Amino acid sequence: MTPRGCTFCGIVDGSIPASIVYRDPHAVAFLDARPVFKGHVLVVPTAHFATLPDLPAEAIAPYFTVVQRVARALPVALAADGTFVAENNVISQSVPHLHFHIVPRKKGDGLRGFFWPRVRYQDDGERDDYAGRIAAALA
């Protein structure tokens, strides 16, 4: 079900204009209206899923195939050295519709790592505790 007012659903159905670079039955790729660098593309599934955990297993391969194709195409199309691929779930997700950012990168472009500060574990024990909790949740 498509929620009312979802900007990306509007782009998918054509009611909201966007610079579409690719479309197939599973995904739509379009230029970000506020790019990190020119050529920054967003890839959204055509069906509405708010976050990556909401994406059904059978939709993963067709959707990620498009993400991969865009990541492969940007360096060729824009003479970029590589790409930065990112996705947020809920926090910092400006539109609650699953979307991956594929940002063209050039050596020396000024983008440094992630967009947030880094932290350190207090010690190996704290690191191992976090690893254990995550492993237990995955089991």
C-alpha cells in the first residue's frame, strides 16, 4: 500500500517530476534534488517499503541489481574515480521510502569518510560484548 504524500511514490508514479535516469518494474533511479556532488542518484523500489528491513526477500536481488548497475555506471558516465553508496533506516531518512544514495566520487573531492563523528570501544571486552549481542540477535 502506498502511503499518501510519499514523495518517492509520487516520483515512481510520475505525479512528481524528477530527472529519471533508469526505470524498470522493480526500481526507479533519479537525480537527488539536493546532491552531495552533481550526478548523485537515488534508487528507490517501485513498491513502497519504508526501510531496508521492510523489503521482502524476493525483492532484494532485483532492487540491488539496479543499485549495483547505477554504482557501475556513474564512474563511466561522469569520469568519476568511484562511488559512495549509502542508506539510512528511520534516523536521517528524510523520506520514509527505502532509498539508496549513489554518489560519484573523485580523489580529493573533499568528502571524508562518513558524515558523523567516530567513536572507540573502551577496550576489547566492550567490543566483544557488542559483537556478541549482535551475533545473538542474528541467530
